[in-house]
Amino acid sequence: MRRQARYVVIGITDSRKQWFPPEVMEVIKAGKVFSGGKRHHEIMMDFLPEDAVWIDITIPLSEVFKQYEQYDDIVVFASGDPLFFGFANTIQRECPGCEMKVYPSFNSLQMLAHRMCLPYHDMHVVSLTGRPWDKFDEALINGEPLIGVLTDKKNTPQAIWQRMQDYGYTNYKMTVGENLGNEEKERIYEAPCPPRGSLNCLILQKTNTRPRPFGIPEAEFHLLNGRTKMITKMPIRLMSLSMMQLRERKTMWDVGFCTGSVSIEAKLQFPHLKITAFEVREEGRELMEINSRKFGVPGIDAVIGDFLQLDLSDYPKPDAVFIGGHGGKLPEMMKKIYQELEDGGVIVMNTVVQSSYDAFVQTAKELKMKLEEPVRIALDDFNPITILKATK
């Protein structure tokens, strides 16, 4: 069985005047097989031996690693610190246990902080390079004082700035670093000045604290046709979220979201959650958008359609589900949810009428779910509400 290749991964900047310590220069001089992106090849070609073999790092990466298998020793050039969202991590994933030595350079966010003379030891770092918005949204909602963001051609500084404006996060100053280290093209500017190229990163500095309520009064939500009875009241909402134990959960479904109050409250208090909200009425789409933006809650995936007719395979499986409406088809809905629910996951529902109470309890028993002790709450002149919970 052929042994795995040995890797030396060297971090470089975007400078056309690279400098390396003697140890790294010896590695390059002794090397035979080199690899990196096309830009790295352009920067490093004058340093390489005349008989050097170069392997471009391109997509799909599986083809790159097939080429690596032909050689015993490979020198890889990567941007900045190869262990900071870099290619050294990819090598460890694709070749677990392989022998590897890393010579880091400054990563782009470090370089930008240096240009700004900004202490960055408390920086919260988020990568949007080929990644969804989830971690960025979480950092915004949490109100991190200093956020460093790695961008890509889709999630540009302009796109990031616009998302922040859409959800009311005007309490940050954005500084963008472009082509950092490149003597001819480097540029530092503040948003919303448009970028000139795609090689950039940014740092957000919080200028003031945005309000983040614990419990949103129902009167502050935009309602479905102004119908106040179509929204889960704040104390009931908070108790329902408490019963779902969302701090330990990863994915929540809100089935029958109407105004979106439960989803919005959940995301606001537990920003790490991946939330998918379902609603049969088309009006729900606009309500969710209006209310999400009003309360600064990006990242909720709103799905419009009959839940019982939807193909749920495209959505992340939940470990917590809130049923806000069932249209008289609670048993069918619970059984469909149960098929997707992770082991240990919970279903929580509020009910006023006895028939819904009985249907929830009976269906949970049929599914062999563990029923928790119901919680009964009476608010003002409203009928008492019972909060039900079943665990898979």
C-alpha cells in the first residue's frame, strides 16, 4: 500500500515582492512538486526550480488530490495562514493523518486590522467564502462588538452591507480591505463605497447597541388582517420556547407560522438555530418579511404551501417543532413531523379546545412519544391555554 504524500504548506500574501525566511527558501529550492491557485502560481513562479511540476488547485478538489497521489512530497502555496479557513484544513480533511508542516503568513483579516491599527484579539470571525449566511446572521443578532468577515464573489461587501441595512443593523462601521499586500492594487475604504475587485475582506465595528428584547409584545407585530387572536401571546410564546429547550437544539420547524412571532422570538433569543417556518397562506410570506426586518432577524426560511403536501426532504431535519396551526388535521401533521424528527426531538403545541388536546395526546401515544406534564396558563380575559409537549 502506497503511503500518503508529505505536505509542506506555505502561506503567502498577495505581494509581488515575497520574502521568506531561510528555512522556507530551502524548502522551495529542494522541492520538485508544487501546487496552489493560479494566482499563487503567478506570484511564485520566479521562486520555483526550473524543473518544477505545478498542480493547479481547481474545482473539483477530488481531481486535485488524485494528482497528489502520484507524488511523495508536495509543497503547497496558500493565502495567508493556511490553517485559517485555508487549504491546510482541506488537506487534513481529505488526507486524515497525513504528515504536514505549515509555514503561515498573516491572514487577510490580520493584515486589515494592522492597516487600521486595530487591536483584534477579541474579533469574532465569520467566513462567507462559499458558505451560507447563518454564522454571519448569528454574529449580528448576538451583537458581537468586532466582526471580521471573509467574503467571496457572491457575498461581496456590498451584498453584506445591503443585508445589514435591510434588517436594521445600521449600528456598525464597515471597513473593507481589498487586494491586501498587493503593492499596486491594495485599497482600504469604508462601506458603502463599491469594491473594484473580488479579493477583499472586511471588519465591522459596533458603534452602538441595537435593542434586542426578551419577549416582543404582540401589538408590535404586523398582524394578519389586524387579527390579534391570530398571534401567540408573548408569555405563551416564551413558555413554549422554554419547553422546547432551544439552547441545546440545532434545527427548529415552526408549522403554521402566521405572523412569524414564534420563529422570530426563537431566532432572536437563540441565533444559532436553523429555523424553517411553514405557512399555508400566501399572506404569511409578506408578514414574515416585514416582521423579520422590523425586529432584525435575518435567516428564517419561510415556506408557503400546504404542509401535508410538501416534500420535506429538502429541509434540514428538526430536533424541535412548534405547531402553530393544523387546520383540523393534527394527527396527520404530527405523523408527518414524526417521520422527519430527530431522535430526542420535541413537538410543542398550544391549545384552547379539548378536541385538539385529545388529538395531540392520542397521536403522541400512537407514535410512542413521551408526553410531558402539560402547562396551563390563563391571560387576562382570554380562555386558558394549555401547552403540550411530546418527545420522540
